[in-house]
Amino acid sequence: MDEDEGQVAKVVRCSFADPYVVALKDDGKVTLLKADKAGELDELELPNNLSSKWVVSVTLYEDTTDYFQTSRFYQDSASGHLLSILTSEGHFNLLSLPKMTFEVFRCESLPYLPTFLVQDLQIPKHWRNQDEIAETLLADLGDQTERRPYLLVRNTTGDIILYEPFAVPDVVGSFKFRKVVTETIANFEDQYNPEGESLLRPPMQALNNKLGYAWVFVPGSTSAVVLRHASTAPHVYELKSQGIRSVCNVRSVESNDQFILVSESEEACFAEFPSNSVIGLSSWSIKRIPLGQDVASVSYFAPTDSYVLGTNYTTDFQLPQEDEWHPDWRNEATDFLPTTVQSSLKLLSPSTHSVISQYHFDVSERILCVKCLNLEISEETHERKDLIVVGTAIAKGENVTTRGNLYIFDVVDVVPEPDVPETDLKLKMITKEDVRGAVSAISDVGSQGFVLAAQGQKCMVRGLKEDMSILPVAFLDMRYYVQVAKELHGTGLCILGDAFSGLWLVGYAEEPYKLQILGRDFENPEVIAAEFLPDGKSLYIISSDVDGQLRVLQYDPEDPKTERGSRLLLRSTFNAGASPTTMTLTPRKSLGGARRSSNASMDTTDDSQGDSKQQILITTQSGSLCMLTPVPEATYRRLSTLQNILITTLDFQPCSLNPRAYRQVETDGVGGRGIIDGNLVKRWWEMSTQQRAASADKAGGSIWEVRGDLETMSGGNLGF
């Protein structure tokens, strides 16, 4: 209450840092209090240049490590408290406490969100575009090894911008802030007035736990957590729970990292960071399940919502005991045996992610591929069922011809073990077929529930008979070693990729049964991974070699250059930087307008009709995940122009490489286009608000259109 004027103001935000407490009222005024030794609160006066300003955000920060060198202001004792203030005019100030006449940092360019925040930075007069800043927070981020302060800025759109402070070496007080992270999160459903209702939003909170982690919670309709490890940059993680308003640590002896959440419906629940998850090392939350074995193949079995793993592990090697030509091998007695690799098929529980069933193969037999396919199990009733198909290779040495086996497994219900309810499932082998050559790739094919298997130098289409034998119905001769076998579901179109030379587009017909080559890549590249990518009425094929070189091929029999379709046209190339291991065609889920502001619909055009409904998820040997997404023509033109602008505008290029030469397009004729580098285009967020608006205008769109384009290629529309 203001006793002089008789007005009552409501406190909308508070910040604590012993012995200080600061309160922000709904009239934009700030009250700073300090507790004395007797527990009494004394009010401290703000500097005259700030007391008359409308304050949007104010927080306290305890600088325990003297990062901002405030000890130079106090001779007797060092005070490690800072007061950060943001006014409605966009003036940002860092003041030392208790003597607020000592100004640590001052900047008037924060609403423009420049790449660097510098004291007394002169903004060009033609800059007109700026963000409406909702709040700021100066807080520590890190773990028990190392933590440092970061400036978190949140605008009214819901974006989170992180600035990292740094100083010129050996120059006291030369502090600057560098933009390191920009994350777009739809925290605000409505538009707010920056001088009133914006103060009613739940503020960001800085927290610490007993494990030594310092992190920040961002409330809103889509809540998020900001944290980092000592060896990484900060990462922003969106929470699955919606509408969390506040978080508080739980002080208990039993728990180390528990905290309590309060939702918008006034419900409270306890939560903690999962102990078996890795958070802060990458942009994803990773849950590690120790198996102690090398995982060669992974497949999802939909009927039981479980995972099937093909693993390899080392075991002792003994000479064959049943060899008729060497009976003396049976009397071999030694404790120092060599090791070899043995394979096993494991069933992973959907609830506990533990191994509940497994099947061990012979020592000389190794798993090469595992797929869960919908196969026909009866020739009379044409009944179909989801089954697990496994291809193996039997390699006993250079002087023995390599053979293979084709296995078919099912998952059946059994009586679970006592007190272990998840063990109610078990792997059951239905049939086994001995074939010539290693079974290196398998895929479903056609509409009758058959399986396409690459065995040795042949590809065969096989089907189950009534006696559960696997009968071949069609075959095709290949070259060396088929690494990839894929079918565009329901069409009979297949791609067969040779690990040493060549990629073929094959058509499968059922009346009569036959495999026919429709086209191939005449350059005969190495094919480690490949996948179809349909886009409207066009059919593309993406392949990759061992060096990570992606090749975009098109099947177009109407083009004269294809020689009636027998030649696959090379449309583009792109170096992924790592060798891909798998490519998977996945459906796309429309993001809609959930991630945009309510004003975005007035600025954007509807490109959804031209969007492809599918995209390719790529896994690499380095452990990274990539996404290849087809975009409409208008989106491609905007992003392509934006990429060219960023190449010439950005100061930093990795290893000082030539960014244009690195992305040169290689095609076999007219019509080829380059693949847009998503990581490069996302660096658009490193620019200031004015620069982003200017670059979006040059690209032929608005800021909201570019934001929508970046959301399209962000990978958030997987829908899983």
C-alpha cells in the first residue's frame, strides 16, 4: 500500500536471495527489502533513473563465485548479490547490492535480441523491428562439476533466448553477453498487453537440487526445463505434462532430487529426474538400458507393443566336435580359448524395458537382419499374422561356403514368473529354412503377405505353406552382396541396393509371380542404406554410400533421358557428414497452429496442400539422427534464399571451410536442386530481430512464414 497516495498495488512477482527480497507490483513499481540480523525488513531505495520507470521484470542473483567481479566495489567484504531490472522501454540493468550506484552492466538493445549484448551499444536508426520482452532471469546453469550464469530472456511469443556472459581477458568489468540458444515454445495461448496483463504470467524459476544440478523451469501451457552439463551448451526440454504453473524443491532426507509440481488446475504432484536417463548431454532425453551386448538390429512388434533385438556378444570358440575328418579335435583340452561372436534374439518388455525372452543361435551363426512383417500363414484361408523374420549367416571360415537360415518367430502368451508379471510373453520359433548364402536383407512385398529375402547373390520372394515351410515363388539374380531391400508399401515397387556396386528399382508382379528390373543407377555406387521418398506424383529414391554421400534419384519413365525409365535420374547430392546405417520412411503429423501465435494466420499462406505426408528418418554410425523432409515449392524457395543469405551474413563457419563449395549440387542434367542444410538455416535465430525480419523479407516471406518453415523441418512432426 502506498500510504502517501492511498493506492493499493498487488504483488505479482517475488525473488529471494538471502538477505534480500524484491517484489514487482502490478503498477510496474519495484520494492526492494533487506532483512537485518533481528529479522526486520528494511526497504532500500532504487536509483532515481529506475524508480520512475515501468518495470517489466526484476530478479535477484547470488554471485557466489564472483563471476561479475563485484568484489572490486567493496574493500571490506565482497557482496555477491546482483539485481537485474528490465523496464518497459527495453533498458536492461545489472546493479550491485547493497550499493546500487555501482552498475555492473547496462544495455538498451535487449528488445532487438542482437547476437551480442554490449554496454552502450548504438542501435542503427533504421532498425524498427523488436520483440516484446516478457521477462528476464539471471541464473546459474550447470552440474556439480561446473556451473556458470546465463541470462534467460522470454518474449511474449513464447521464445526462450539464452545469453552467455563473457569478458575480455585481463580487463576488469568488460562484460558482454553472447546469444547461444534460441528455442521456440508456445507458452502463451493469448496475446498480452506488455504494460499490464503480461505481469500475470507465471515467471521462470531457478532451482538447485542435492545432486548439484542448477536448472531453470519455464512454466506455461507447454512447460520446459533448461539445463546443461559442464561439457555442453544449455539445452531446452519440453515437458510432456501440460499447464504447469510452478515448481519447488522437496526438502527430505530420503530423496535427493524430488520436486513438487503445481498445475493450472491447482493440483500438486511429486516428480523427480529419472535415474536411468541422461539429460543435458544432447537435445534429447536419453534412457539407457544396459544389455552388455552389441545391438545389431532393432524392430518393433506391434501386437504386444514390444521390441525385438538382434544382439552379438563374445563367447569362447572351440573346434567343431562333430568333424569326422578330425576326431582328435574332441580331445582338445585347454583353458586359454580364443573368442568369437555369437548372436541372440531378445524380446524387450514394453513396460520395464527388460529382456523377458531370448533365443540363442549357434556359435558360427550371426544375425544380419530382423524385421516384423505381416505374413500370410494359410494358403487356404489366407489368414495373416504379424511375425518376426530373422535372416542369419553361417560363416565357419574362408574355406567353407557361407550359408544362411531364414527364421520366423512369433510372440506367444505364457504363464509369467512369480512376482514378475511382464514375463507373460515368450519368443516361439515357427519355422526355419536353410538357404544357400547369407540372408542379408528382408522386406515384405506385394499384397499377399510374402517376404522378400536377399540370400547370397539372389533375391527371392517366399511365402508360408500350410506345413510352415517357406516356398520360393520368384527370384532375381544380383551382383555381390545385397545390403538394402525395401518395398514401397502396397505398390510392389522395391529397391535393392548392393553394398559394393549398384542400386536397382524392381517391380513385383503376382500374376504370374515375377521380379522385373524397372530402372537402376548407372553410376553403380556403393549402397549402405536407401529408402523410397514419394512426393505427390513424383517418386524419389534416397541412397547413401559409406562416406555419407546422399544421392537423390528420381524414377520418371516419361523423361527422355531415362531411356523409358531404365535409368534413374540423379537430382541432387548432399554429404551428411556421417555414414548412415538405416533409413526409415515415416509419416508426418501436421503441426497446425499450436506452435504459432494467433496473429500468424494473418501473415502466412496455406502451403499444407502441397506438403508431402512422409519423410525419412536417418540413423548414422556416429549415433546422430537426421531427418530428410520434402517441402512445398514456396517453402523451398524461401529456405533456399535464406540459406544463401546466411552463408554470406554469418561470421562463423566451421573450421573456416568454404560453405558454398561444401554444398555444391551434383546432378546429371537440368532439374536438379540442392538439399537445404537444416542446421545452417536454423542459425537464422542467431541474428537480431531486425536482421531476421530483413532476411525474411529478402527471402520473399514474413517472419511467421519462416518460423513455420523451420518448424516443418524441425522433426517435431513425427507424431510418435
